[in-house]
Amino acid sequence: MNHTTRQDPPLASLDEEQTMPQVSFSTFILSLASTALVQLGEVPNPENGQIEQNLALGKHTIDVLDMLRSKTQACLDNEERRLIDGILYELRMKYVLKTPPTTGPHHA
């Protein structure tokens, strides 16, 4: 039996690692917010430069951010709390503006 060993791709070079931002709660939240902006069609997708909109994915990412806020509330400093609260407010407003109004019962 011939067993081939799968090789993992090489690790990123040191130069690439040096350009990455420091990992922190704030950079993680900003990364998720950037993803949500792409999903909401607010900014171009960095992979292809196209404006793409997927409101369901955008809402899911907003929900993930809200869950992180809820689970980490007691641990956040004032700056982190302001950051996530502000991001959630802005993303929710953008989502609401892009969501078609629901049709309710018609009153005659």
C-alpha cells in the first residue's frame, strides 16, 4: 500500500507576519466588522474588488458580534466597550436600511 504524506503548506514568511496587526480584542472586532461591511455591500470584496451583498451573512456576522459583546461584557475596558457598541450600532443601521420593509396587513 502506497501512503503519501500530506504536507502542510509552508508557514507565512517573516515579512508577511510583520505586516499583520497585533492580535487583540479590538483588531478581532474590527476584522469582523470589515467582513460584515463587505457582506452588506458597503465596501468592495478585497479578494475581487466587486461589491457583493449577502444580507443573511451580514446579519449572521452582526449576530456574532452581538454574542461576543454579551459574552465579554464584564471583561471589556471602556475603549473596547465603546468600540463594539459603536460598530454594532452602525452595522445594524446599515442592515436595516438595506432590508426591504415587511409587508403587513393592508388596512382599507
